[in-house]
Amino acid sequence: MKMLTDNFKRKIDYLRISVTDRCDLRCTYCMAEDVTFLPRQEVLSIEEIIKLTDIFNELGVKKFRLTGGEPLVRKNIVSIIEHLNNLKNQGKILEHTLTTNGTNLSRYASILRKNGVERINVSLDSLNAESFKKITKWGDLRKVINGIEVAKQEGIKIKINTVLTQNFNDKEIFDILDWCKRNHFDISLIEIMPIGDIGEKRFNQYLSMKKFEEDLVNKLNLIPSKYRTNGPSRYYEYSDHKSKIGIISAISHNFCDTCNRVRLTCTGKLYMCLGQNDFVDLKFALRNQTKNDIIALIEYAMLIKPKAHNFEIQKDNFEGYVNRYMNETGG
Ligand code: SAM
Ligand code: SF4
């Protein structure tokens, strides 16, 4: 059985695929409002994405997450999900899931469930309709909550992703946690990462998890959990409830030593690290060369996967920014 391993002996068995850079929202920490989306000819076709999933799977990748942009605005996204489900039914992969903003979930939830998606991450930064609109620029909270409810009824396990933003939702987090608890959802609280120049100082958005986490743990009597994935989250548990709280603090607490993933963009760039600019371009080989050439490029990517990200957020310092937006590599 083949397996991808990088130079630091980390086993890479997880691929995140950003299936589109397009999105129906404009979260202020993710992309600029006047973002220009990629011309269609630059974007991989559904068939090309499927071909790459098969190659990664043959190389030992067992977990796939579809992301974006917003994966549920990509036309024919269901073909990829069906394909991943076929691989799962043949015992070739362990899991396929997605991260979504939830705006189209009510339409897609039953299709996802029928196609083997057992759990999803839904991003939600506020339960207040006005604040939600403010952070997403034009999102409709009711649509997202409705989508989440439909997905829950379908039996899909839901984890909420909440990006912690200074002077925005830091006060509201307790309400969001309470809502998650009542609905039996896990939640990940995410520290803002300086990915892409969004025309605003990251320093003004960034809230360090360090102090915040301490308050959270004390106020809610949280217990550090033994639960681990190879992902970036550290988990806490309630003493009286099963919902888990994950903390993703890329800046204040580096988690790279257990990294098990690489990321494919919708243009076929393979990023070995979310927090670095290096990539290996698979599109040319995909369109013009052989499967062995693609495999050689993926194996080369493993050799140059960096040890760690070098995110940094300092006052008046734009250096350290990754020179692409989060919707390109997905989350
Ligand atoms: N559109 C989908 C969504 O919002 O869930 C999937 C793509 S989005 C880029 C994936 C995740 O990245 C979301 O949870 C979002 O909140 C998070 N994200 C976007 N920009 C970020 C940033 N600069 N720092 C930290 N998280 C970010
Ligand atoms: Fe769109 Fe997700 Fe980025 Fe928000 S975080 S703008 S929903 S891609």
C-alpha cells in the first residue's frame, strides 16, 4: 500500500480541495469585497478534479474535504461527492466531508447525506442577523440557520467554525457556545490568520486565543480533552455535556508537527502549507502529461513540504502575509 510521507516523517493522508474560488458571501477577514474571481478556463473541470482525487487516493490519501470559496456554489459539485462516495463504498477512502458557509445547505443536505457525507463544518461567526450581515457583507442568517437545521434533521453531524474577531464576536462567543451546546454541535474557535491583504490591518481584527482561552476555560469550567485528530484543534469538554470545543490558534500556538494534509486549489496548485507561499502546479501535467508525471510532482511536493508556517501578526507589519486569499486554498 502506497503512502505519502514528507521530509519530517509526517504521513500525509488528507487532501483539502478548494473546488472553486467563488463565493456568495464576502467575509471581511477572508477576501476583499471587490475581489476578482478567476477566469473559468483557469479552473479545473469536475473531471480533472476527480482524476486528481483518484491519483491522491492511489498514493494513500484517505480523507478528503471539499472547500472553497463556497463548495456548494460550484456547478456539478455533486459529481465529485458521488465519486468520493463510490471510493468510500469500495473501502478506498475513510471519509469525505466539506466546509460550507451553509447558505445552500437546505437544498443540498439530503443529497450530501445520500452520498455518504456524515459530518460537515459550517462557518458561522454570529447569531445576530445584523452582525452576520456585517461580517459576511450580505449574508442572510435565516438561510444559514435553516440549512443547519435541515442538515441536522438529515442526521449529518455538524461542527460550527467560528472565527474570533476583535470587537466583533468576542462578546458573543458565550451565546454561540450555548447555542451549539443546545443543538449538540461541536465548535471550533479559530484565530484569524493573515492570509491575503484584505485592505484592513489584520492587527485590528486579530484577537489572540491565549487570554481568551483562559477566560473561556475558567468561566465554563472546561476540561482539556484527550480527544485528538491530526488536525490543528486542541479540544475542551464540558463536565456535563458531550459537545466539544476546539481551539485553532495558528498564531499563538503552533501545531505544525502533526500536520497530515496538503491543499489543492481549483486551478490545480498543490499547497503544502496554508501558511507558506510555495506550491507545486499540477495543472500543466494534468492537461499535457502522463499520470506518472503527476505522481512525480506530488512526490516532489512531499520533499519540499515546509516544517511549519511562519504566520505573524504585528502592529503596522504586513510582512508575513501569505500572498493569496483564503478562498483560494480553502479552510
Ligand atoms: N466558504 C466556506 C466556509 O466559509 O465555510 C469554505 C471556505 S472558507 C475559506 C473555510 C474556513 O476558513 C471558514 O471557516 C472561514 O471562516 C475560515 N477563514 C477564512 N479566512 C480566514 C482567515 N483569514 N483566518 C482564519 N480563518 C479564516
Ligand atoms: Fe466565502 Fe467562506 Fe470566505 Fe466567507 S469564509 S467569504 S463564506 S469562502
